[in-house]
Amino acid sequence: MVLLEKYSGQYRTPCGAVRTNETVRFCVDAPDRRFLTLNVRSDDGTVRFEKRMEKDGDLHRCEISFDCKGLYFYSISDSDSRFLNYTEEGGAFFSAAQSWAQMLVTDDSYVPAEDYSGGIAYQIFPDRFAIKGDVIKLPGRIYHSDLSDIPQWRPDSQGKIRNNDFYGGNLRGITGKLDYLADLGVTLIYLNPIFVSNSNHRYDTGDYHMIDPQLGTEDDFRYLCAAAKEKGIRIILDGVFSHTGDDSIYFNRYGNYDSLGAYQSKESPYFSWYNFKKWPDKFDSWWGIITLPEVNEMDPSYTEFITGPSGVIDHWMSAGASGFRLDVADELPDEFIVKIRQAVRRNDPNGLLIGEVWEDASNKISYGKRRKYFQGDELDGCMNYPFKNAVLDFIRSRNAEAFRDSVEEICLHYPADMLSTCLNMLSSHDTERAINALAAPQHAHKSRDEQAAIILSKDEYLRGVEMLKLAYALMFFLPGIPMIYYGDEIGLQGYGDPFCRGFFCEDRADANLQGSIKDICKKRKANSDVLGRGNTEFFLSENGIIGFYRTSESGRLAFVINLSDETVTVLGEDIDPWRYEVIRIS
């Protein structure tokens, strides 16, 4: 038995998430039932309504709509209080087991960020991508003289991992690579944090209004954004708003800033931002990491500082940013995300707001509270980890049915507008690179010392390259914005943090892999009219073979990938083992 939800498209129109005041029609073929009842309950379990379906011959029909956004659940029961369920084969039956399907309702006032769907994104870890001009060396930092070095992972003499080794990447270097990115077809760049801080990852913000001097200046950032827009590329920044660094203008634990920090005085203008258990040394910190003191996002002065007029959002969007990716969105209050979205859209009616959410964002519960990311006044999309996991698992296991189930679940749960602007990645700065995850996943749980010494063998690498090509091809034709993690396209290797954050050494690029990824990008761009907001419908999922249609008003195409050991003929095309095909139908 499977959940009713899996087969909702067979009897419900439209299937998936809907808008407020949108009519939803149900039609169930149950000739042996005297009557059926549609039961709808709110997320808190209270009954929203129970509606008797009208009998029309063998069919039972009804229509409903919702005047209030939210997450709802529904079931269909008969006169004997038995519930409609489906078998794995799709056959319907009634039983005492309750089967509730999800229906997310988004406010009909939501305006999607339309300019981004159909495009291609590229994620850059700023210290590790490109250098132009002299490297600005700052005190307290260790600099690699060889750009092919493995990132430092060992603790120092005090047993602390400082993340203070740098390669020297800068904003001018990124600007110098815009032609390369435009040639790939990139339309959106997501930059990991660029504000001044002590670490190479820069998630310990020191000053939200200052670019890290090693990366350059605000003028360099403004020039990068302007030059990128001339090439049809927009840039979004990493918004790290759940915590600051302890070595910051706001906390100032070490007195390195010419400011009165919260650590120094209760009279500090920033004191109310932090949650002190016993001032000054005991305070809430992000995941217990003492160098990352948590902020109270709903403190009025902090909220105003980030989202108010002339606040942080206004400042960087006026400098050229097109939106933000919210770090650890699960730890930001819904009310705060609403304020951020208002600030983003105040600056740009088409501004983009993406959330870091690792699970299903439509029904996520964090810290005991159901989140409202996709109800219309918060996120435009999220980091699509469910798709990442589904693609990598399929390429490794060839389990077509499991892949289809995973993808269809997200397609049913996410509003179409939000799904089309989710960032679909295979690698990130927080996870092992896809080539490692595909070619030799057995090393992913080893210690850092062990992972540092691992370089894929020739056979592993060659196998990983072929798997990676197929994984990217598949991801590029699913709904959402496919995102390349810098270096994936040239064969950069690495397991978990920090090994997934090596330098982009293009002189060592795998030309074969790079050419294949570029070809995938061209196919994506050639079909962007369909892929931007097209529907997704699977027509094949068995024996290691996946086939699905993407359909929009502009036309229809089919994507087929064959991971079986034999050549198969699908839609008149012969597809060899471990190959894919894009078929434009209309």
C-alpha cells in the first residue's frame, strides 16, 4: 500500500500545490460505493470541512477552494468510514487505514521571480575560484603558494580548526571569468559570503557593510554586478543572518573593532541582538560554536538593521545584487524571512530569495514549528537537496522507480512557481563533490585525515566522469534551475568540507568532461522555453531507464536516460547503455 498522494494526479485537477481561491476538482471512479466524503483538515489537525461528493453514474465528483493559505491534508472516505488507498500498481481499494494527502495552498498574491526560471546557475566559493592582480595578504591568515594544494584540515597547536588558510581568490578574478561563465550559458551566480570575517568560508561575519579586503572593495563588487548584467548574468549573495562572528563590529569579543560591542558593554547598541545567559562569557551560539554568537532576529533594532530602509538588504541590492540565498533558513523565524522578502522586492520587483533547506521545504518542521516557506510571502525557492539525493542515488543504484517516486513527491508538494526557481545542485560547499559521491561513495564517512589522502584511482575517476555527465544531464532537465558547483565541470575532486573547497585550477581541467558539461548547458539553453516552467510527466521508470516529458505552451520535449546494460528504443530513438537523449516533440 502507498499513500493516496502518490496517485493524486489520477483523480485531482490540478494536482500538487494550489493558490488561494483556486478551484480544485476531484473525480473518483468508485461505482460500488453509495457515497464518498472528502475530508480536509488543517495542519494542526482540526477539521477544515467534510464534503459529500456528488455521484454521477460510476463517478463521484466535488469541487473545493481555500480562502486562506496554509498546509492542509485531505482524505476520501466511504459510508463505512473506510479510506481510499492505492496499491503500488495503482489499483484503488478502501480500508480502515487512513491515508491523508498533502495540499499546500499558496497566497494568490504571490508574484514569482520569473526572470530566473529556464536559466543556469553557478556557485562560487570566492576564495577558491579566480585571482586577478596581486593577492592581498592580511595578518592572521595562511596563504597557499601552490593553488593545487589540499585545503588545510588539521587543528592548530591549540587543537582548534581555524579555517584561516587562503588561496587569494578575489572579485576581480570572478569578473575576469565572466566570459567563461557566459559561454557555459550561466545566467545566475550564487556567491558564498563575501563580507569581512576571519575565516576562508566567511560565515562568521565581521561587518555586513564591508567586503573582505582580500576579495576587493565595494566598487569591485559594483563593477562585477554591472559587468555580469551586461552578459545576462545576475548575482545573489549569501545572507548569513542567524549569527555573526564573535570577532565582529557587533560583538567585538577581542576588541579588534573601533566599536562598543555587545561583549564589551551592556550599553552597546548591539547588546539586545544577542542572548546572554551570563554576560559576557556565556551566550547562545550557533550549534554551540563559540565563535558564532547567535542573534535574536526579531530584536527590533536587528530586524531594522537588516531589512529596514537603508539596511543591509537595501545596501547590497542597490550595489547590484539581485537577491539573497539565506543561510540556515530553518533557524530564521518566518516573520524575519517575510521582512527580508519585503526588502528584496522593495529593491527589485523580480528579486530572488532562496533558502537553505535540506529537506522537503513544503512541510518542514524545525525546532518544533511547521515552516511557511512556500505559502507566498517568504521564499521563491530553496536549495533542492531532495533532487540532489534522488539523482545521485539513481545514477549509483539504477533504481528508476525510487527516483521517480522521489521526484514526483517534490513536484506534488512544491508550488510550480517555487519549484521552477529552486537551485538544483549535485555538489556544494557543504557536501562531497558529486564525482566522489558517485565514483567512490564508500569514503564519505571516513575521517578527515583519511579523506585528505584520497585521490580517485584512474578507473574510479573515469567511471566517475561518465556518471557525472549523466547526473548533470538528468539534473539539467528536471524542473528548477540547475546549478554547477564551481570546478565540477573540470573534474575537481574532494570529499566533505574542506576538501570540496579546492581551488579552480583550469589549467588542469578535464577537457572531455568540460566539453560534455558545456554541451549539456547548450541543450538546456536551446530548450529553455519549455524547461523554464514546463510541467513534468514521467512515462517510463523501470529497469534502470527513466523517461519524462517537459511540457509548456511553447512545446514539448522528452528526456530519456538509459542506465541499463542494453540498447533500448524509446520514442523511435535508439539509446545505448549509459547514455541519455533529449527529444524535441513539438
